[in-house]
Amino acid sequence: MRELLRDKVYIRYWLAVVVSFLGDGIAKVTVVYVAATLTDAPALFIAAVVIAQLVPSGVLGTFIGPLVDRMSPRVLLVGADLARVVTVLAMIPAVHNAGLLLALIFLEGLGKSVFETARMAAIPKVVGTHSLPAAIGLFQSTVQTLNLVGPLIGGVLIATAGVRLSFVIDAITFVVSALLLGNLAVLKDASVTATSPGQYWSSLRSGVTGALSIPTLRTVAWMMVPVMIAIGVFTTNVNTQLLVSFDLSAFDFGLAQAMLGAGAILGAFFGPMLVKRFALAELLAGAVGLFAVSLLVLWPIDRYGVSWLAVICAWCALAGLGMSLVQVPVANILLRDLPEDLRGRGIALLNALMVNFTIVGVLLGGAFANWGGIAESIVVTGAILLIPAAALTFRTRRIDRADDAQDDEVRIRR
């Protein structure tokens, strides 16, 4: 990681991503605040805002892949930033129009989807394949930190400067990101030679089939379906668990949320070290198992009425650690095993898969909580999640035994 921090090209790229994600955090909290005050049904409208932010990555994410493979990453990254400048500034006169604001939130989410897909696909261009684990770990820890800092800064801006100035500062962050990325020559070239627009659909089809023809990526795809559903259920019900079931005060709730983020930061920080010690499939199975166990730990805490803040915060940190560690092997497998000419389409496909099943989990989380209880929905989700974790562990060990047997046979023949 020290080598990366001495690389001027990487530092410029990292700073651009930091500023852009900071803008996303400010935008997120600002639009949620506006949504809460704009209609007579704030809960319903906030849900619509969250869905409008997620839908571009889920529904349209796969269609971004061919563009990422066939266009310069610099064009896509800078273009996504500048498009969000226009979109965020357009939100200023739209703060009293719910329909227009939702449309603009959708467009901002689309810009973020393009930026995120192009950002992931460009990492090997910036750092090379030898530094991928460290680069992924640093990016994930940075993103998790910004997930805490961005909304905090947005809240301070709203309280001190008002919504309109908050949107202006948000737009400025995207301008700064675009300026930093615009001068990076390493991002100039596309992954493959550009072809006629008529070949877009064939490129999309070949990207999907090509990515799913890789065994490790098929494993990641089926594994992430139950994981993302579980994350959706958890993120839907954890706030209710903390505020209603545990009856935390505003300060204690904020502390518990901070510990959830702190666990995620620790997972991203230690991820590169674990990548060096374990096979990626084993690490994925272990991370999913850890997240499942973190959900199951809620049962004795809730069942026996443990109300100690330290225990609740420790549980939040464990859950954040499990969620974060899951992302480490997934990102490394994607960037390691996807051929360069399929990288954009493969990343876009998996991102779309993950976002769509997160939305499914969000919807199921509310239904499960109403039907069986808040804590029960989280605990049962953890128990179910142990099944794919155990299946992947068994499959990985079986493959390892087969490889060892094959190696022994080769030695005997020699």
C-alpha cells in the first residue's frame, strides 16, 4: 500500500474518486432531507428516493458495460462527473417539485452508475495487476469512510448554509473530480477497438455470455444472490432494531451507526492481508460465513434483553466487518479473472445483479419484519445465509483435494 501512496498517478486518481464519492454522500443526505419536508407522506417519498437512486445501477447497469469496454475511461469518468454537475444544479429550482426532483435523482444515480463501473474497470490500468489487492482495499476503506463523512458534511451544510448552497457545493465536488481525472493519460485508451453502434447489442450479449462462461465468475454470481438479499434485509431492519427494539437515544443510535461503518472500514483495511494468505474462494466463503454469524449473534442479544450499549455497538461492528469482507474477494476475483476486453461488461453485469437483489432484500425485509418480527427476520436471514457459505466451503475443499490428487499422480508418473 505504501508503494501506491508514492505513485503520483494513483494519488491523483484516488483523490478524484474521493471527491466524487464525497459529492455522492452530500447529494444523498440533501435529497433525503428535501424529500422528508416536501410531501405529506415523507416515508413513502423517501422510499421512492432510495429506489430512484438504486434503479439506474440495477435496471440499466448491465447496458453500461459495452460502453465501458469500448470508450475511453477518461471520457466516461469525466462525462459522468460533468453530467452530475448539471443534474445537481438543476435540483435547486426543483426542491418544491416532487416529480421533477425524483427524475433528477434518477439521472444523478445513472451518472453514479456510469462512474462506478468505469472506475472499477480502470483500476488495473492505473495500478497494474500486481497491486490490485492493495488498491481494492484502499478504495473500499476510503469508500466506507466517505459513507460516514459524506452524509455528515451534507448534514452540516444543510444546517449552516441551507439546501441550495449544499447543492452548489455538491456540484463543485464533481467539477474538481472531473479536473483531476481529465489530465490522466493512463485512462485515455479504451479496452477494445470501437465498433459501429449497430454492434452494441451483439457486444452486450457476448459480454454477458463471456463473463458467465468463466467458472469463478459464475460462482461469484450465484453466491452474491443470497448475500445481497441478506444485506438488503439487514439494512432495511437494522435501523428499526436499533431505534425501536433496543430503544436507543439519538446519540447512541449515531454511535451504533458509526460502529457499523467502523467495522466496514476495518474489513476493507485488513482485506488485502487476507487475500495474500487465503485463496479468494475460501476467503469469500469465510466472509459470507462471518456475516451470517454476525446476524445470528443478534438472537441472544435480543432474546435476553441485553441493552448494554457496548454489546450493541460490538454487534454493529461485527456486522459491518462481515459485509465489508465479502466485497474484498468479489472485487479481486472480478479484476483478476475478467479479460480486459470483457472487464466493463462483466463488472456492470455483477453490479446490476447485486443492486437488483439488494432491492429484493429491501422489499423482503419489510415484509419479514411485519410478519415475524424485526430481530427474527435478521436472525433467520443469517441462518439461511449459512447454507451457501457451507456449500462454497465444501466445493472449494473438494476442488483443492482433486488438485492435490492430480499433483500426486503427476509426481508418481515422474
